[in-house]
Amino acid sequence: MNQEKKIRVLVAKPGLDGHDRGAKVVAYGLRDAGFEVVYTGLRQTPEMIVNAAIQEDVDVIGLSILSGAHLSLTQRVIQNLKEKGAADKMVIVGGIISQADIERLKAVGVAEVFIPGTSIKIIADFIRSKLAGF
């Protein structure tokens, strides 16, 4: 029986932001779209997120940030991934983020930024296109 390996996604809420409805919607939506999804819960440090991503052997880290600290938190996640030899994991970010900050996030290594209202299909299609042949 030939089973195709599923793409594994970790959805995380870094920092002190306590609003996780959007993260849960994305996590459930990606699960329903055929991904294996791990949700870390609220108030995770960048180090906790990276450790979970490595332990769970995920392919993608999705950060949901509404606190306004998206630049510093995302940079810390990416730096920690590099330090732990896991820079090959794709990082995507979701939240209320200005266009200028979207460009800054992409400059530090974020694959894509999804703003509120983005459909699960768009997120799923983006991940699949970046990990084509997976």
C-alpha cells in the first residue's frame, strides 16, 4: 500500500497574545485539507515553538500573532531555527500586519504572510506549492 507522507504543520501563538480563535480556525482548516497539524496553544516562547517544531518533525511553522510583536517574535523563531540546525522548516505568519512589516518579515526569511480573511484554501495551496513533490 503506497501511502503519501502528509505535510506536517505546527500552528503556534507566540508571546502574550491571548486571542487564538484564528489560529484554531487555521489549524482545523488545514487538518481538514489533509495536513497533519500540531497546535501548541497560547503564550509560547519562540524557543518553545522551535523545540516543538523539531520534536514533532514538522515541515511548516505557522505563527499567529495579533499582539503587534510580530517582527521581534518571528525574528527570534527564525534565529532559533538557524541555531538548532532546523532552518529548512518553512515559516509562515498570520495576523494583522502592515504591508511594510510584511516586506520586513519576508526579508528575514518568512515564506508568506496571511492577513485576516485569507481562505484556508489559499494557505493550503501556498504550502503545497512550496513543498511540491513532497
